Amino acid sequence: CGSMFRSVDGVLHVEGVSVLDLVKELGSPLYVTSRGRLEENMKAYMQAFPDARLLYAVKANNNLSIMKIISRAGFGADVFSDGELYLALLAGFKPEKILFNGNSKSEEEIRMGVRAGTYFSVDSIDELHVLSEVAVEEGEEVKIAFRINPDISPETHPKISTGLRTSKFGIPWEEVANAYRLAVEMPGIVPAGIHCHIGSQILDISPFVEALNRLFDVAEVLEDMGIDVEFLDLGGGLGIDYEGKGSPTPADFAAKILPVFEERKERLNSNPELWLEPGRSIIGNTTILLTKVNAVKKAYKNFVAVDAGFNLLMRPAMYNAYHRVAIANKMDREEEEVYTIVGPICESGDVLAEDRKLPRVERGDIIAIFDAGAYGFSMSSQYNGRRRCAEVLVEGNKYYVIRERESYTDLVGKQVIPEHLLKE
Ligand code: LLP
């Protein structure tokens, strides 16, 4: 599991802290993040891409403390909604380092971004019209990129493949010149870059190279139109090693991307900056989800019923995603039997890990689910009346609660009961 997650006398530790102590203190389920691992991941990107602008994809994990660490390190942010923009600003990301993404922005969202002074990735001509109107009303000049649909098919789950011709995102790359032609004429709009995103959890770098070439193809057309290309945004999407089979590092990524970038940049008059929007590869492997075993039963399979389900970690149910698991209090024991780990949600699809060989599992054991930092808590829900769990940040031998577990009144939320119903 690497140096930040390791077994000490059979007990899983995150940096210097025993996860059993954490569960004893703070209860289960519990998300635990290693700051050390996060710093390592950020450093790897910064070293591999010293001249690129790195925008952290807030959708992966929008915990404020985590985002604060990332913004302090110098990262900008990719936000996909008004709410993400609000949280990113609160966490200290500077608006001039924020790209406002999204294929369906409301006028309110657009106004919020214009007032804050973010860059915009524009996904349609309709959006361009609204953006121009709002920019003029607000007396601002907004720098934009169009999101192109690069028509590239990387090997990943169809639900997270975003650059296919059939996907809802972007403007077909062969047609985007018309959009820029329109944008050049529009008041309040400054065409400054080109954006694409081909998908997520991609382990083969060649589709990124293909996408980069598409960006340059479009850049050449823009230069002919007299546009100075300030940035080329290749999106996020570098996958992580969920299965323990190895995965490309940011350095591997850079080794394939940067030579192409430099070579093709030579042929331009502009001097575009490379922008990247990593989410998962920054935060994914920094975090585990701890969950307690409520029951073990032999039925069709050996089922281990734990207290976290797809309410807290949606990925296995939604994408058939694989997350490594271990028994946090039995790290040194021999594997004995094959178990299927299921959550407490009233749906048979609530499976976290299928057919895993583990040491003997008993009621009260603590299961650790690895690589849960990206699209874990940020996709959680209160389904089945389940309160969301706490989040903890570990720094060396210290830990800090960075989100408290929800209370029952959080389940009531913003509901109101009309007066007449109260009287019935
Ligand atoms: N930029 C854009 C425009 C994106 O759409 C995404 C992810 C990212 C950046 C960040 O990609 P990353 O580096 O994290 O791969 N919930 C799914 C993943 C959805 C990703 C959607 N877009 C999952 O749990 O696998």
C-alpha cells in the first residue's frame, strides 16, 4: 500500500495513526485522508509539468480543507457548477486560476463566474450568447475556450468516456472554427484557448497524445483567424492504480505529452500554455473508507455486511469499479475465504467488493476500502435515511476531523411541512 498506508503489528496505519484508534474515537464509517500522500501526488505533477497550469478538478473531492491544501500548493481549479465555484473560492483558489466548465450552465451560474472573473469553457453557441450578454451587462471581458469534442475513444467505462462523438460534451472539433469566428465578433468575449476532455480513469497515454494533436489542429485554424492562442487545455483523466497492476505516473504522462507539445508549439506563432485538469490522480489514492462489519453470513455467497454502502461510495455500483479492500485489524493474517462485501442499502446492487479472498472475517472487524478519495464522498447521498459519515485528515501522528458526521437533523435538511399538514 506504500509508505503512507502500512501495517504496524497487523493494524493498518495511515501515516502514524492507527485506523482502529480513529474508528474508536470517531466511529464508523469514516473517510481518512493522508496529507503526505496528497503532497506527494501534487509534487509529482508540479515536477513533471513545471510550465503547465494545473487545475484541480473539484468534482473529485470538494472538501474545503483538502481544497485549501491544493490551492495553497499553487493549483488552480476546474469547477463544473455554481456550487463548485462557491466552494473553490472559499477554499482560496484565485478566480484567475479557475476555469468554469459545464455543458448546461444557467444564466445565474454564468453571472457568478463573470462577476468572480473566471475563465470559461463554453460548450455551445447558446451558452456563448448568454455569456456575451452577461459580460456586457457586467462590463467585463471574459476569456473563453470552446470545449471541442475530439472524437476520441479511450479505453475506460462508457459512462466516464467524455470525448466520443456520441457524448453530450463539446462542439465537434471539425466544426468549432465557426464557433470561434462567431466569438471573435461578440462583445465581452475574448477567445483565448481550446479545451477538451476525453474521459476519466484512462491508463493508456496515447489517446491523450491524439487529443493534444487535435487541440493543435484547431489552434492552427485559430491562428489563421488572427486569434492569439493563450492556452490548450487537455482536461483531466489520468487513471490511477485501483487494481495494484501499476499505472502511469505524471512523469510518464509528461514524457509522452511534452515533446509533442513543444514540437507542435514551434509551428505556431502564439505561445500557448498547457493546461491540465487532474482530479482522480491528485486525490484518489490519498484516502481510504473505513467501514465496520455488522454481520457475516453464508448464503448464496459469503456475504460481509458493512455499514457503508453506495450511499458513501457509489463507484462499484455505478461503474462496476474495483477498489482494493483489506481487514484493517487483520493485516498480517493469511487469506482464507472468498467474501463479497455488501452495504446496508435496500438494493441488491449495493455491493462494494465482489469475491475477494480475505482472512476470516468476523462481526466487528474494520474493512478498509482503498483509493476512495476521488468521486467517493463527493458522490455520496443520504439514500435510505443514512447520514453521511465524517472525514478525517492525517498529518504524521496527528489527525483532524475535516467534516463531522451528519446528524439526524441534517436528514430533515431544508424540508418544510406546510402548516395545514401540521394540523391534520
Ligand atoms: N475536467 C473535466 C472537464 C472533466 O469532465 C473531468 C471529469 C475532469 C477534468 C477530471 O477528471 P479526472 O482527472 O478525475 O479523471 N465519477 C466518475 C468520474 C467522472 C469524471 C467526469 N469528469 C468516477 O467515479 O469514476
